[in-house]
Amino acid sequence: MVRRSPAGLKAQLNALGRFNSTKHLAAVSCPSLVVHGHGDGVIPFANAASLAAKVPGAKLLEWGEDAGNAGHFFWLDKPVDLVAELDDFFKLRDN
């Protein structure tokens, strides 16, 4: 397993503090799925809800207490459920 270095973590956190795409979100025209776990201790769930609200037609997939309160690595917590949700999302948008 590859471990992140302190310098890499610091750079990632610095990037999170500077990056802001808010002004461009209304222009997103492709199908969008925002997936977030309520148990995420890194990024607050409110950020996902805000993102989904700002992207036209975006669907918000919440991993809440009923899904084991998935955290930041939701794809590791619920891989089978996630694949099923992604499959449904893509099938509905497949033209």
C-alpha cells in the first residue's frame, strides 16, 4: 500500500483551500451525479448538497445511516451498492 507523505497531504489540503469552481457550475450541461457519505469526516455533507444544487439537473446520491454511514472513501465502504447506483445512473442516460 502506498502511504501519502506529509508534503503530499499538505499540498492536497492547500489545493482544496484555493480551488473554487462555483462560478462555472451553472454551465455544466452533462448528466451529473454527486455521491457523498454522511459519515465523511474530511468534506462536510453540506458541500455535496450545495454542489448538486448548483449543477443543473444533478442527482445527489447520499450514503446515510441506512447505508452504514459511509465516509470519505464511500466506494470502499459500499462497493457493490455504488456499482448498482452507477449502473442505474448510466442506463437512464444512455442514448
